Amino acid sequence: MTTVVADLNGISLAYDVRGEGRLVVLVMGTGSPGRVWHLHQVPALLAAGHRVATFDNRGIPPTTECADGFTVDDMVGDTAALIEHLGGGPAHVIGTSLGARIVQELALARPDLVSRAVAMGAHARLDPVAEAQARGEIDLHDDGVVLPPAYHAAVKVVQNLSPVSRRAESVQDWLDVYEMGGSAIGPGERAQLAASVDMGDRRPEYRAITVPFLVVGFADDTTIPPHLSREVAEAIPAARYVEVPDTGHVGYLERPATVNEILLDFLNEERT
């Protein structure tokens, strides 16, 4: 993976682009780098003939951390600036969790840059449990509390995986991955969490989105429950909704073959 750093939208933004064809930009969620997409989604998109860009959102080094804080609108501006930097679009744009929020807002603010949009773990608002979880993680950071790594890993597995995966023998592999990732969040991730809880309810605004839109919910997602994703699909006139069964918050990692098939079927509709 070759990372390029460019000065875009007032920050240094680290990105990777490869392949030829219609540009697809992948937008990651809270606390994770863009390289997470390279495990399953980037290879599938490249094989389907797309040019694929991934990047580290502001808050995730080597992109500028912006520890003093920022808004989702700032992150939308970063994504727009990257699309313009890579040729101006319109591009297919796919996001998950906080990345879904960014995709939704980009489709609203800059429809000229978006040909087709996909939001996984989509939400126009946070419900009380999701908001309490985010604010609790902010408080842990501000109070200097670092969870024991093994306990942190167990919490992440419960938050992100379906009961089906938690019962499987491979669950130990997930625990090992989350434990190796460390349990302390940095100032940039704290700023991402703060941005996510400050947006309020955007359902009325999303009625103005006109680009072709796919909302993907994960049936066993406890972080962004699927009813929140269905709300987004109901608010966007051009949207359709697909729900993946037996899948938690990181469905693109937990059920990659199913998710990739859904993504490619939607993107390929433009060619028919």
C-alpha cells in the first residue's frame, strides 16, 4: 500500500489510490484508518474494474489529527476535496458508520461529486444508547482511563460482531485483533466521536438528497441498530434499503462476500 499525503481542505490528508475506471471513494468510520478497506472491499472493486481511493479521515494519523476538534462538515469537505484532487468526479462513494454520515452529507451538499452513494450502518441521528456509548468513550479519554487490553477486546467484539460470529471458534481471532489494536483512543479519535454526537437529527434535510442511494443495515448491529439505517432510507427519496442478516456493526469485515456482492450489484446498475 502506497500512501500519498496532500494538502487538501486546510489539512494534510493521507490517501491511497489504485486501479483504472470509474472512481470509487471509500470512507471509513470512527477511529479506523482507510487501510481497513484493503482487506476485502478494495480487491473486489479493483477486480470489477474500478479505480479505488481510500484515505485516513482527519483525526487518524498520518492525516492531520485536528485534536482541537472539528465537525462532520469538515470531514465532508475533506472527502469533496479528495474527489476534486483525483479528477473531480462524479465518483461512487461508499461509507460505513461515521463514514456513512459523511457520505450522506456529501450527497446533500455536493451532488455534483457523487454518482452513486452507499451508506452502511447509516444513521441520521444517534439513539440514546448510541449517544451514551459515544459520550462514555469521550469521558474515558478525558479522564485518562485506559481499559485493560483483553477487556477492551471483549467489549469491541460484543459491540461489533453478531451473536453468530461470537459463538464461532474464530471469535478468538477477533479478540486477538482487537487486543493488538490497543485500548487507548487518541485525541483525533476523540474529536471524531465528539463530531458524531453533535449533529442532531438530519432526517428532514436528507429529503433533499437526489443521487441514487443504497442504505445497508446490519441486522445484529448494536452500535447503529438497523432501525436507524431504515430511517435514512425512508428519508432519502432516491434510496433503497438492504439488510444483511446475522451481521454486526463491521459487516463489511464479518460478511465480506455478501457485502461486496451488494455493493457491486448497486454500482454496476449504472452500466446497464
